[in-house]
Amino acid sequence: QCSSTCAGGFQRRVVVCQDENGYTANNCNEKSKPMEQRSCESGPCPQWAFGNWGECTKPCGAGTRTRLVVCQR
């Protein structure tokens, strides 16, 4: 399986040298050995999206400003 549910993950597998009977062997050609790891893309990662700050709730003193913040793919 992919190591990540979004972009940037990788997949791994075990690669071993065996003879025709399935027993461990040592005479495989290292140059032809298949890759043991590859990258995998499972779509874009979620990101924070946000709007501009709103107006202050007070003309002076301890007012607050808010903005919309959402997590989206």
C-alpha cells in the first residue's frame, strides 16, 4: 500500500533471489534486480484555504477580526 493517503507517498516490496524451486539463491544478476521502492500518488493533499480578515468589531480597544478558514482538497 501507499505510505500516504495523499501525494508524496511510496510503496515498498521485498525482492529476493530464488532458484526455480523457490529456494534462496545467491547467483542472481544484481543489475537486473527489480526496484524495491517506488513513489505513489494518491491525489493532492488537503490544504488550508482562508479569506481576508473582516472588519474590527470595535473602533478602539479590544476588538476582534475574523476570517473564514477551511480545509479543502
